Amino acid sequence: MNTRRFRRSWTFVLLGLVLIALTVAPLGAQDALPRNETLYVGGFQWGPPSTFNPLTSGVAWPNALNNYIYEALFGFNVATGALDPILAKDLSFTDDTTAVITLQDGTKWQDGTPLTPDDVVYTYELAKTHEDLQYVVFWDYVNSMTATGDRTVEVKLNPDRLNPGIVKFYLGRQMILPKHIWQAREGGDTSLSQVVDMEPLGSGPYKLLDYSIERVALERDDSYWGIPVFGTPAPKYIVHPIFNSNDEGNLALQRGELDVSQQFAPQIWQMWENNSLPVGTWYKEEPYYVPGNIPLLHINIHKPGLDNVLVRRALAYSINYPQIAATAMSRYSAPAQSSLILPTGGEAKFFNADQVAELGWEYNPDKAKEILETELGATKGSDGIYVLPDGTRLGPYTAMATFGWTDWLTAIEIMAQNATEAGIEVNTEFPEFPVINARRNNGDFDMLIWTHSGASPSSPWQRFRDALDDRGVPAFGEQAFWNWGRFSHPDVPALLDQAAATTDEATQKELFSQLDKIFLENIPEIPLMYRPLEFYEYNETYWTGFPNESNPVAPPQQQQAGVELLYIIKPK
């Protein structure tokens, strides 16, 4: 035996084992933070932070809608559809156009400066003079915002565009900024949305501890103003590791190195059914997550063949919704129903099941054939594709999905195969995001999969606006930001305006039912599946008491919500 070669070989083997061990080492192996005081969070940050400025679209975690450092007035609860108190404890309407916000007692910034109504008004009025801020639309629906006392703010709604729901949407979304810091940043050469802020100072229960290419870490502020109101958050530290891929994050969740995560984990039920891991989601059974959005098949209803509503109805009957739910959404969706209203959560009160059963559709290829042959009088060619009596062949049409978005790619492939088997020829195309985004806005498509506004204080109004309202939508070839298929119906504008203006739930339900009827009768789009606002999942190896269907003490989300979750979990 060559002893030198043997020793050298073992040296390389041992070195390899060390490298492997370092590669798969637990997240906390080189972390000085005590594990029983540290909550590990995943799924929000996918690269080194470049700014913590909450006015920037690319803001780093947690300032992209997580109320840990900066706080909003309210949080949104996707399970109930309600606004939950954060900085504000109450929102009341003294009349149809006047809302009064009452702040919590003792609100202050992390430097000890009082947080007052002036800070609230300052934050929102920034969007009056800085048109690049994302919430500039707020002022389309609001005429004025005024500090009326040391704890109150009065909001006067625009009577010409009365929409309390969309106002609530922005009151539950915009982080409040400290006027005494941000006012000094105005007037320079850099827009406020481009300010690089690496030392954020907010009003929330946590401060930035450190950040690197590997993580962002927060430390609890034990002088937090909200402790007398909400209590003390259980974790002293919150750490968001930065992973290179979903696979790394899912493995960390499986191993208990992440405590709570927001990312797509295929067949997550196997973690507890096959491996007996202490992993959970909101629901113990399918669909596991609370629906918050509807990916739809958007149809260019001006294309020959697709301009016939009976062809669109036959297409709707041809699609295998249960298969899409089981495969594209990995059983994380119930089969989609034919409505623009989510049948669960905060929108359930508006869902008209009887109308959907009467006017809607489901997977039924025989019904698709009946519509094409009996109602339309179409004839099937030798290639299996139908031709209408006027000579229009039903295809080939192209259905697009964004490259790399695997759930949408799978859904569009199933739809195209189903449609072609039913006699409507559909091919698929998978452009990169910039391409499909431009073609969508310009109306340069036959079909594509996309989503509208998700669950929010203004839903389902925003979703109906996005799908059906042609006001402000330019002609084909120019960029539209909603209603990409250029659908038009004379009754939609008035119904939308009435639904926006009322706060009476019975009236809202009737108006939304009328809008949904227009959708069901005209089929400009087809719901394909449901998707959560967040893939809420947790591992109870180190922390217990996470909210779920059986323990609904906090919403199944971190973004746009308060931090109730942090008050109820306990170290194991």
C-alpha cells in the first residue's frame, strides 16, 4: 500500500466531510443569539438588504409591510377581512364622507419622541408632493387629512369618488414615518423613494440589530410604547436568514431551523404525515392555507372566436379545475369556483353560492361539447378542432404564463391540454416577466394567466374594478393597468360606484352579486385556482402556540398584519 497516497486520500475525505458539515450546518451554529429567545423567519428576503426605506419598492425585510420596526395605523386580517388596531385603536365614520382615526395612548418613536397625529398627516401628505410614492392614489379618494387633537386625525373623503373601502386599504398598508427625521431628508437631489436608509428608526416593537449577506436580525425594544397595550413580544430576537433558494428554506423549516416561513413548500403535509415533524399550517387538511387571491385565465375577448361568449363558456367547462388544484397548487387550493369573489375568509359574506350554481360552470367536457355543437352549431374538423358556422376555426390560440412561475406554468399547460382535447386549440408560451408584463398591459395576447387585487379591506371591489371597469383603460397598443382584455359593459361603472360608496353589507352583497352576474354571463376571465396571500407555515420545535384554525388568535400572515403572533407564542 502507498501510505502517502492513503493518508492524502483520507485528508481529502476528511476535508470534504468538514466542508459538507459546514454547508449543512444548522443556522444557529455560529450564532451567539440564544435559541430559546430567537424566532427565525423565512420567505421574505432573498438577497442582501440594500435599504430599509419603507417608501422604496425594493425595501428590505421587515419594512415591506411587516410591522416590526415601522408600524401602520391598522393591520389587515385575511381570515376575517377586518382591520386590526396597531398605532390606531379606532376608526369611525361620523358621516358618509368623514372618518375619524383615534391613536393609541402613549405612541412614541424608538428615540423617545412622541408619535402624534402630525406624524400621521405628514406621512400621507408626502404623497401629495411626491408623485413617485406608491400610495399617491390615496389622494384620488381623499380630499383632506387633518390633525384635530392630540390623539385624533380627521379624514375627509372625496364625495365625487366615495370609496371607504379603498381608504381603509391605505390606512392598513402605509407605514407611518417620523416627521422629525424624514422632513430633514426632503428637498435634496434624491427623491424620498430613493433614499438609502440603513439605520431605520420606527415606532415598532423591534429595532434593527444587524444585517449581512447571510441574514437580517432584529432586537426587541423593551421601551416599546405598545407594551402596556399589547404586552411584551415573546422573542427577544427575530432573525431572517437569507437563502439562495426555496429548497434551502424548506429544508431549514423541516429541520426546525426556521420557526415560521412564507414560501412555497411542495406537499408540506408529508412533513407531519410521513416524518412526524411538528410542522403546521393554518388548516390541518386541504387546502392548508387561507385563500387570498385568484389567478385567472385572462381572455382577449376581441379575438375571432374568443369574441363569442359561448366559445368562452365552452372553454370554461373544458378546464379540469380539480387537477389544477391538485397539481399546479400542490393541493393548496380548492377547485376554483366561477366567481370573482373568494368563497372563504373575509369575502365569504359576499359570495352568492346560488347564483354561482345557476350561472357558473365546472369541469364538464361533455357540456363543452354540447355548447359547441348544439348551441353554436360548430363542426369538428378531422384534426379534432371545431369550426364555427361562419368559418372561424377555434384556434390556434396562444396562452402565456411567466417563465419560472411553476404553479402558473402547470396550470396553463393543463388548461391548454384540456381546451385542445375539447376542440379549442390552445398552445402555450412562457415569456420572461418583462415581456409578458408589457404584452399584458398592451393587450397583445390571446390568453394569459394573471391575478388581480388580493384580499384586502377593499375587496372584492378592487377585483371587480380590475376585471370589469373600462374607465381609464386605453385602447389596445397602449398600457393599461387593469382590465387588460378591454371588457366593457354599460352597467358596470354605476354598480362599481354604488358598491364603493356604501358601507351597508346587505347593499354591498346585492351590488357585488349584480357585478358577479355580469362576469358570469360574459366570462371575460376564468378563475383557475386560489392562492394564499402568504404561505403561512410553522415548526414548533423551539416555539409553540402558533395560531391556526383551531387557535385563531392571530391571522395566518405576517405582512400587512399586526404582530399578535409574537404575543401568543412561547419558547418550548
